[in-house]
Amino acid sequence: MAIRSIAGRLAAVASVIAFSGVCHGASLLTNGSFETTTQASGTWNVYPSIDGWTTTSGPGIEIRNNVSGTAQDGVNFVELDSHPNPGNSWMSQTFSSPGSVLDISYWYAARPGTDASTNGIEIWLNGTDIGNLFAPGNSGNGTNNTAWTLYSAIVTGIAGSNTLEFRAVGNSDTYGGSLDNVSVNAVPLPGTLGLLGLGLAGMGVIRRRKAS
């Protein structure tokens, strides 16, 4: 497990904490693995919206099933540099949380056989960039399948309505990075731990590599 610090990237976020051992319950998101869309094996399609997710910029959300890689969870996964050109798209979901501290996790994979410059994806929370997944993106050269990487971070959101957004930011050429198995959980904080954690500045992004 490696931790890459991106402290200083979150000036607009009130406070951020990062630690291990967070208890996970049911995700606050709807359709985090994109499985409610029926997509036949070996096919893909671009949708203006899918269950839980809405296109906020670009041509739409591209759902793939066993095309240019395989899913990390289930059979479907998302590419945001979709069709037609210019393909870079954004998608978001608004969800409700009982608390303000959120554990956000997601799996990312560069598109096989493509340069790093085309694979960039950003994650935004409530209109604030909470860190590029890659800058400008991972390379998929020399691979023929999706090599998924897990990212997880504890961030401060809002007790109530929050909006999570993913944005394709690589070359807008219909070849981009992929997402799967996105989850958000509210983090219960004991009083003393909460006061200590909320006083920290910066953010840890935890990465674990797992080839599909």
C-alpha cells in the first residue's frame, strides 16, 4: 500500500482527515458499480444518464461490458471520454449523508494501449476539486486488459446533500480512463477522534493495485 500526499490541493475544503480502519456500511451512492444498466457482453453505449448518475458536461456516460477491458466489479464499467468527439464528459450524483465526514473510494484503470495523456480523471465534491486521480493520467501502453487501482480518501463534506462528480480531463479523443465500484460512506467519529482529525490539514490518497 502506498500513500501519496496531495496536501495543499484542498484550499476550499474546510478540513480533511485520513486514517485507516474506517467501518463501512452500505454506500450512500446509488448504482456505484453501474450494474443496473443492461449492456450485453462485448458492447458499449453512451447514455445521457443512468440510474443514480447524470451527465453534467460532454456527450454522455459510456457504459462498457467486456470492451477494451473487463469490469472490476460485476460486468459494467464507465469510460468518460465517450463518443462522439470531443468526448470528454463529466458525470455526477447527488446523495444525502447523515454526517459531514465521508469515506470516498473508487477504482480506476487506464485504457489498455493508450498514453497517459489521454487517461486523466478528476474527482470533485460539492464543486471543489479534491485531487486528480492522475496528473495527467496513467499509461495503458503495453497492456491488453484493465489494471484496476483502488483510491480511497476521507474528506469533509456536508451533513445533508452532497454532490460527487467525476470529470475526464485527458486528451478528448474518445479514449480515456475507466471507473468502477464507486462508494461513499459516512464516517462515525467519536468526539475526541473527531476533534483531532478535523484539525489536520492535507489529504491522503491510498492506492492498491489489482490487475483484473
